[in-house]
Amino acid sequence: MSNWTDICQVDDILPNAGRAALFNGQQVAIFRICDNDGERFFAVDNYCPFAHANVLARGIVGSIGEELVVASPIYKQHFSLSDGHCLEDDSQSLRTWSVQRDGDTLQLTA
């Protein structure tokens, strides 16, 4: 059984944007995607391995083909929101977390 932890309110994150949060001592970037598939939430490392900074929550979200991505705001590498892999460099990836909505609250689990 998973242990879910309240992390923020849904309205803390603008549609199609991200927000940084602290979860189990790590900075996490949580994204709220609103498109034709409805409203979905993703959580990845906030730490960009190329910029060596916690900036991904401020990245630009979009898609490349069918892949939902966040572009690092510094060097513009694209990371998959679903599994964290870097589209430009297979040797880099981000950790991901499961996200669930409980009413107006978003929860994470490792």
C-alpha cells in the first residue's frame, strides 16, 4: 500500500505550468497539464542536471510529438513528464513521482 503525502493545493499551480515543492527532503517540480485529454498532474525532479540548478518547475511545458515535456529554462533540454528521460541526451533522466488528486489537494508518493 502506498503512503500518499499532501503536497499542495491544485489551485497553487496555474494550468500548463509548474510549481516547486519539497517532498521527503528533495525539491520536486509538479506540473498541471490541461489539454484535450483533461487535467493531468506530473512530478519530476526540480534539479536540472545540465544547469546544476533547481529550475525545472519554471520550465516551459509542451509536447514534442505525442510526448509531454518540460523544457529546462536555462539550456532548453526537454524532459518527459511521464518518465523523466531527456529527449536530447539518453544518458540523463529525472526521477519521477506518482501524483494523485484528493479533492482539491495533490498528493505524492515515492
